[in-house]
Amino acid sequence: MSYKEAMRSGFSNYAKFSGRACRSEFWWFILFVSLVGVFLNLIDNAIGWGFILGGIWSLAILLPVLGLYFRRLHDTDRSAWWLLIGLIPFIGGIVLIVFWVGNGTPGDNKFGAPVS
């Protein structure tokens, strides 16, 4: 999936928590969200606003990112409940990154058909 397709898919599935998301869709969208967040925080710091623009961006992008997390875990044939492991300091985040980096299950799984 190309960068443009990943952006389109990420925003068109704004609050979709079912289905699957391929690795490229996930990582392109996370890169975009992170870069915009860094840019907005730099602007906040330059202006002296603290965390106004970055906070607004974080709230605006919360549902699309959560939906993407869910769909990426579904692609690896895991329930979205696995996100709760992220609450364990340090280890939980590493486990989630390993899940997100891994290949999706080939063919259909209990969450649907693969996304190309």
C-alpha cells in the first residue's frame, strides 16, 4: 500500500474498529501522525503556547489511531484486547511493537479477508 493509499484508508476508516490493516497502511499512517504531532509541538514551543496545537491534534487523531491499532492487531489474528498489555510499563509497549511489526496472517482469519 502506498503512502497516499494509507492516508486515504486511515482517514476513511475514521472510527472503524473491525477488519484488518496491513503493515504498510499502519506504518505510513503512524509516520504521518507522528510527524504532524512533532511539527505542531515545535510550533507550540516556538510560540510559547505549551501544548495547545499538539493537544488538539492528539484529540482529533485519537479515534483513527485507535481504530488502526485494532485493525492491525486483527491482521495478526489477535484480539484488540491485546492493546491493554501496553499498560504494563516498558514490556507492554515492546510486545505491541513486535505484534505490529509482524506479518499478518495469510488468507482469511476470524477478522476478515486480508487488505492488500
